[in-house]
Amino acid sequence: MSKHALKLIPSSTEHADVPSDCKNCGAYHLCMSLWLKTGDSSLLERVVKKKQVFKRGEVLYRMGQPLEYIYVIRGGSVKTCVSTEDGEVQVMGFHTAGELLGLNAISNREHKCEARAMGVTSVCEVSVERFEELAKKDPAIQYEILKIMSAEIHHGQELLLLLGKHNAEERIAIFLLNLSRQFEKRHCSATEFTLCMSRSDIGNYLGIAEETVCRIFARFQDDGLISSEYRNVKLKDIKRLEQIANQRPLRQTNVASLYS
Amino acid sequence: MSKHALKLIPSSTEHADVPSDCKNCGAYHLCMSLWLKTGDSSLLERVVKKKQVFKRGEVLYRMGQPLEYIYVIRGGSVKTCVSTEDGEVQVMGFHTAGELLGLNAISNREHKCEARAMGVTSVCEVSVERFEELAKKDPAIQYEILKIMSAEIHHGQELLLLLGKHNAEERIAIFLLNLSRQFEKRHCSATEFTLCMSRSDIGNYLGIAEETVCRIFARFQDDGLISSEYRNVKLKDIKRLEQIANQRPLRQTNVASLYS
DNA sequence: CGTCGCGTTGAACCCATTCAAACGAGGTGG
DNA sequence: CCACCTCGTTTGAATGGGTTCAACGCGACG
């Protein structure tokens, strides 16, 4: 509990209620680059259909639902996950202020994952039809769409690398460092922050059991790498965390096999 | 070695040499839907810059390289993989005739993964500039781009689910069944086919050790689920394979936690 | 106050990895 | 032709990391 506190959580909870002015919105910069390249700032009001607030646990959209809106997160946090017919669930990502949700469904107009608010979350709903009208007229917007989908592919690749090639300790180190960088980008403290997701969600996301997450958090704390109580985390030795994240003491992969 | 053989490997090796006629190309249908919506069939020749053949192990493009061409696979097989600075590699996917490669780099014009031929592989190189010119004029092509990127995201999600929520046995069962479906789509035998990738590649792709792949192949064979010698695989009991693929005897995931 | 969700810790088990060794196929060169 | 090498594959034995099951503390909430 530092007194000279930087923000421990990003712009989310401060104005989880609908902000009257977009300039306070976590998605402000994103929106500007998206719509306002057209030079018409009133456009924004015409495109954004509805501003809406979701409470903790509420669903923005489900798998299989037709794509109606694209969501811009103003504040709060959302998790996306896919599930199979037999009930297993995989958390795909955690999303906070400034991110766009729903774009990956734009091709077949059907959501391929589910989005659920993890805390009180404020979003802008953008009509897909309106959005596509704009995109058709403005190549810059098309380009933004590509960039976002591309980023999503890239994030998926990183997660894949995480699940395929790292043990539990490394996964959590990488996870914490990624969070740290994200917070830094949002001008929050990179070393002290509050997680918006449960241990269970972290475990699911990283492909390890909830208990393992706890244990490794405890181990990291014992080793002086971090200090954590519940969802408050403080990174105390980023150097060593990075060392763990990048260590590869595994069997040296047969380089020759790359050429097969 | 059945005498009344269906094709065990798709159109690949048969015309790994450059086919003079696009109608023999594995990517024929894809190309038609991509370019010929414009109604101008000579367009195809103007856009496709070069037809090229890669030998086993040769690289189409590396991570970090500027995006110059998009590749349409005519025949053969290609694996894409990402790697980190410290030398670990994760196979992202196996690609065969009819697939497009390189599109996910279209936003920042820099390849985010590496593509390497697994056997003799024939491709069409398509100039990105030319391609984008076309895309700008034709919304249908933009839509195709979105569809392909969307499919890539979807495939990534499935792989993520595989790595995060399934044990080795299930992963291989799912892998084999996916292959089976792919072959079926290409009008090859769905039950008897030849793998184009090594055990090592399979293991890397599925996030398990090479030896584990061998062992499970052996176990499946002992149990009469498949018969396999080297890269020739025959699925003998798809029902039970599907049963393994969909079984979830794991701890029942706390459904309530979904709502957090 | 009792319940529920979340977090934590302990102990036993087991699946997958790791290390090691060996085999067959294919290629090369003597 | 055979010796030799490499690469991909296979199998065994031992180890360990992570899961699983269980129990408990804690705070929020009705």
C-alpha cells in the first residue's frame, strides 16, 4: 500500500460508469485513429450505437451468436474464451481498456469465442453494418482491421509458444512480465499492480492447474522475486524473472530436425 | 499397400514440378474464388509473379523478413513455425496444396513466422503490391483476406485448446482425426494416408516429446485403433479415436468459475 | 450465522520427459 | 559390393514436475 501511488489498475474502475466525454475513455486513442482519420469528428457519434456497462460475470457475447456489435472497451476488463461441445473451456485472453472485441468474427459473422466481463466494464457497442460501411469507404480503416486481426494472430502465436515450450514456472514468469509491460504502456506502475483475474483464470489461460499457480506464486515470493497477497502483485526482481522466462535448460532441440 | 489405392498423399508429389495449367493446381479453386470474381481471367497471369519450386528443407521466408510475396501452395507441404531469440521453436501449422501463406504479415509487412518446405513443394509467388492493388479495388478480395486471417485465428484457437486442455493421447487422436478430415476434403482416403511430417515435427506441433509420439502411436496400434509403419498411417477404429479425442475424464472444471 | 467463491497448503500419485541405446533406411565413398 | 555415416524412428528405465484429491482459512453476501 504505497502512499505515493501510481495507478495500480488502469483507467478501468475510476470511470466504470459511462464517461460523458470520450477523452476520458481508455479507448480514446484507438477511436481517434480509427474513425477520425476521415476528418469528420461527428462521425464517432453516428457510428457508436450504444454505450453499455456490464457487471462482473456478465456476457458480452457467446460462441455461435451472430455478430451484431463490435465492442470497444472503455474501462474494466474482459476475458475471452473458447469452449468445446463437451464443456472444456480455454481462456484465450484478458482484455482491458482500449481493446477491440469481436473483430475476429467479421468474416462469417458468427462469434467464435465468448466474452465475459471480469469486473464492472464499460464498452461502446459499434454496429457492424455501420462499421463495414465505413471500412468500405476508407482504406485506412480496413488497414486498422487488418492490424488488429494480425495482432490477434500474433498474440495467439505467443500463447502457443507459451503452452508448447515452457514449464509452469516459466509460464507464470512470462505472464507476469507481459502484464508488467501492458501496465507500463498504460502509464501505470510496471512493478506493482492488481490482477483483474482469479488464480483459476490464470491457470486456465496458462494451461496449468489453479493450485500450481498458487504454489509458484508462493515460491516466487519465498525467493524474493515478487511479493503477492491475493490479487496485489509487486515485482521485486524483474531481472531474475526475465532470466526464468528466457531460460531454456531443456534438451537442446535437434537443430537438424528443423530442416526436415 | 492397398492395390485399389485411393491417393495416399494429396495432389502434391504428382506434379511437384510446375504444372503448365492452373487447372491441375491444388490451389485452383482458391485462385478462382480469389481473382476471377473480377471476371477477368487474364488477371491471374498478371498477378502471379513467379512460379517456384522449393526442395525439402528450403525456406520460403524467415521471421523478420519483409513481406514481398504471398505464396499459394500448388503442391507439396510446408510447415510454419515461430522461434524466440533463445532458439526455441514451435511449429504452428502444416500446410498443403491450396493454402495461402504469408497473409498474416500483411499489416506490418514483416513475416512473423518462418515457412519451410517439408518435401518438394511448388508454389505461386504473388507480389504483395499487386495483390493489395487488387484488394483495394475489389471488396470481394478484401473479404477473402479477412476470411483467411479469420480462419488462421480459428486454427490457432483450436491448437491452443489442444495444448492447454488435452493430454498427449488426446492430442494425437485429435491430430490424426484432423488430418483425416483434411485428406477427405481433398478427396483422398480419410482412413489411410501418408504423413508428410516427421515424428519430431508432430511432437513439436503438439507440444509433446518425440518419444511420446512414438509410444502413443505404438499404443494405438497395439489397441487396434490404427496401424502405422513409419509415415504410413491407417485409421482402423475412428469411433474409438473420436471417443479418446472427446473424452474429458479430468476434474470437472468449476463451472461457477466461468462467471468470475 | 451459514454458505459460497477464492486462495492456500499438504501428500500421493502418475503421466510425460529425459537419457540412453539400438535398429532400419538411405546416401556416400572407398 | 560393402563399410560407414547420418537421420528418423523405436523402445526401455528412471526421474520428476504437475496434477489430483483433500482440507482449511478467509472475506463477501444473503
